[in-house]
Amino acid sequence: MEKLKMFDPQEAYILTKTGSKGGKTYQVIIVTSLRDFALLSHVSYQENQEITSKINDFINYSDQTSLSVQQNQRDYLFFLNIFILIVMTIAAFFATSPATTCTLYKSINKVFIERKSLRVNEVIEHPLENIMSFDIQEKQFKYSKLYRAVIVVKFFKEIPINPQYTDERSIRYAVFRIHSFLKS
């Protein structure tokens, strides 16, 4: 809530501002002999129109010695807080996504895919002889393609080494390193 004390108010009007994307905001401006005073900007046009009318009626027609006008931004702040909460929730989800480790052991003839995060602790284990191939999956996102490496085991079951998609170069390098290790 904003309290404003001024002397000699001369008029009130609504200033309309147009943003870069065409959105409009409206703000009541009170003109005095000292300077112009601006009220809150995130109030609807109708509310600003009512306030402007009250102020101009007070200046031009009223015998009263004072006028009290109140504005608040509760609705605006409520939606802003909801938006911030949603963004923080999405960020927390991605911050807690699992870290993946894929380890191949020739000595025990097994591959282990270990995924650890705050939400998940998972270990996937397969014998090396069940691995038919390593493949690269491609997924189209808005303007680009992302990739992930998968292990193809018997019965053509595909197990992603890492559930997240990333750039092609690093995935091709990872698959190349796995092939090199298994051939050595």
C-alpha cells in the first residue's frame, strides 16, 4: 500500500505504456505544482479510471479537505509468486535428475548401469554376452536433434545408458570408446 502526501494537486490522468511485445500497462499520474506522482502500474485500466475520476472530482468539485485512495498489487504479486514457484519446482526436478555411470567389466563379464540421484538409486546389470549391439537414439527437439546411447540386449530390448539426451559428438565418442574397450 502506498501513502502519498502532496500539496496543490492539479489533475490526474492515466498514462498508457506499451511494452516491446505489445502488452499495455496503465498508471495513474497526479500532477502537482511540485512534481508528478505516479501510483502503482500493475492495476487494471478500469481501477485506474475509477481512481482518476475520484481524484479529479476531488480537485475540481469537492469541498472536502482530504481524499484517501488505496491501491494494492496482491493479484499481480500472487501470480508472480506462483510463476516463481513453478520455475523453482522445474529447476529442482532437473537439479535432482540422476547421474549415470556405465561400467563394463570383462573380468566378470558384466555391464552395470548405475543411476543415482536424490529421487532414484538404480542399478541395471546385464551379462556382456547378452549385449547384441550399442546404438544411438535420436530425438527431434524444436530446432535441433539430440542423441543418447542405448545398449541393445537379447530380444531387442533397448536400455538407455543415460536417460537424458545430449549432443551427437559426445554420444558418438562414448559409443566409440565402449566398442574400443570391448574389442581390446
